[in-house]
Amino acid sequence: MKNVLVSISLAMVLAVSAPAHSTSSDTLPAKAVSSGAGLDEQVKNLVAAFKGRVSLFAKNLDTGELYTLNGDERVRTASTIKIAVMIEAFARVAEGKARWTDELVLTKEKKVSGSGILNELSDGLHLTLRDGVNLMMILSDNTATNLVLDVLTTDAVNARMESLGFKQIKIMRKVGSGGDSMAGKDPDNKRFGLGAATPREMVLVMEKLERGEIISKETSKEMVDLMKREQARYAIGRSLWNLPMASKYGALDRLRSAIGIIYSKKGRIAIAISCDDMPEIMWSIDNPAYLLSPNFRKF
């Protein structure tokens, strides 16, 4: 059985690099046509039997070709919102408003459950801001994320996204609770939990990082390199183990999501996928969002 995120990613790698001559499933500008005859049908067939809501956006950064399926829909981000937190941290250091050597102190009260390792370590542990950001991105450490947010604040993360032109990317609070942003206090945003975004905007973030357009060329590259070291390869990386990629995954009750750039021979494919509203909560590698039978390698 194939991972639904893996299978869709394979389709993107193999098809979002053919000559553009077909229409996408969503309305796009004239220059933003989808690529690969039948790609839309392939993806829709792939997700038809999936019990949940699939939203995705993909772009070949070398050809400019796009594919979208509900790509402008606001979705829950889970841990993929940590990309925005990472950007604010790097920006703060670049502006001289923080230093990578600034100290973070782990206490019992600051520990939160879920992904990561800090929850298992001794109280009183001293880390640097850079340690916290690395743990947040490489292990998706929730406690590290909150320690970093104690320095940055959620509102500052959202202000940074706004300044970069990303109006839909919002962090609502710290992991678990506390530190609510102004956006998080909006009753209409409560349904998103930790964060909200659209697949399209998350892909555009990755594109700007890859092109060196966030903060500086050197800093953008440093962030991409950090994302290339993410250790979890539950989705995209499971079947694309031989391809370099910069990625961030997220998981919440009925949600699985993946964002990244796949460095394929057919181009650099930036992709954001969200699989939500699954009828059953299953914390297992057999989660329905990870399983799908069609073998997209034939395309």
C-alpha cells in the first residue's frame, strides 16, 4: 500500500514537469496552467477513495508550472507552521534583535507532550536559541517550539508573514496552549488549532526560500539546509528516499500534512499537501492518509 502523500508527490515529480497543455482543477491565471495531460484525473482518482479532505498545491520551480487541488483552501497546519516560526527566528537574528547564543532554559512547566525529545530531558537544561530552532525543525520538538516562541511571540511570527506577503499563514498559539496571537483570539480561527495556511502560500514560502528571497540569499539557504535535515520521513520521503528534499511534516488527530521541495531530475518540485477530516483518529503508520494502493511510478 502506498502513502497517499507519497503517491501524490510521485505524481507531481513525474508529471509537473511535462510541457504545459492542460488545465488544472482550480481556476488559475493564464500563465499558471497545470502540466501533464491527465494529471488532474490521476490525482482525483487517487484521492477519490480517500475518506477525508485533500488539499494540495505544487509548483515546478524550474519551469513555473503548477498543479492545484483546493490549493487556496485554508487548512490546519499542525507542525508545518513551524516553518513560519523558523523564519521569524532567523530574521530576528539577522536584524540584530536576537543572538543564536541567547539562552533558553527548560523547566518542568515548559514541557509539552507530543513530538520531540526535550520533554524527556532534565529540568534546568540550558540551550541556545539555535538549539531550540534546530530541535523544532529537525525533530519537530514541541517543547523547543514553545521555548522559541517565548522569545519571539506568536504575533511577531504573524507580522513577519504579513510583511512577506503571506496573508493566510497564521500561528494561533503555542503548542498545547498559551501565547495566543491576535489571530488566535478570533473565534473564527479556533477550528484551526495551532495554525492555519493555504497550500498555495506554503509553496510560495518554500519557493522564496529556495530562490534566496527571504531575509537574504545566505540566510534563505541556511534555512533550506536546515529543512533538509528533518529526520522524520513518514510521508514524501518514504518512497523518494534517493532524492534530496527540504521538508516539514505535521500531524494532528485527523490530519496529516507535508510541505517541502523535492529535488528531482525533472526539476525542483515545491509541494504542500493536507489530508484532513479523516473519520478515525489513528496514531499509526497505518493511518489512512499514509496508505494508498495506486502505484504512481507507472506515470
